[in-house]
Amino acid sequence: MSELIAINLVRDPVTGWFTGEIDGTPSFREGKVTRVEQWLAARSLDFSQVESTFYSDSINDLPLLEKTTHPIATNPDERLRKIATERGWRILDLF
């Protein structure tokens, strides 16, 4: 994996220890969409120009699932399973 989008944590400049604070936009719910949009924009792209696949098990990821070309609900929670079924998204039950 050459790149990773994740939550960036703040380090204390003196001790180097993590403070528990988040630096920038957290990659959670709508924040995941923002972070992917920023990543794409840094490459002069947007969602309309790329084919994307996103796997998730949680309703919390609905904003990014809705933006991606190929949303896949993987071992989805009850609410996500209902939405995925209604929208005809692929559902992958691994265990």
C-alpha cells in the first residue's frame, strides 16, 4: 500500500507523545468523503473522474459509500444491510 488515509493525531512538540487531539479532518462519516476529495484534488481529480470501490460494514460509512462507483456492504450492520438491499448494492457476507 503506497498511501493511506487515516486520522492524523497531534504530537506534543516537547515529548513527542500523542496528545489525543486530532489534526485536521477526522476520517469518520462525512470526514471520509472530505479526506478522499482532498486526496483526489491533490492529483487534479474528483469522484466523477475515477472508478472507485469502497467496502464497509457500518452505517457510519454511508456518505462515502454513496459517493463511490462500486459500494460494497461487507458483513453490514442491520441499518446498512437494509439500505444496501434497497439500493441494489453488493452485499458480501464473509463470516
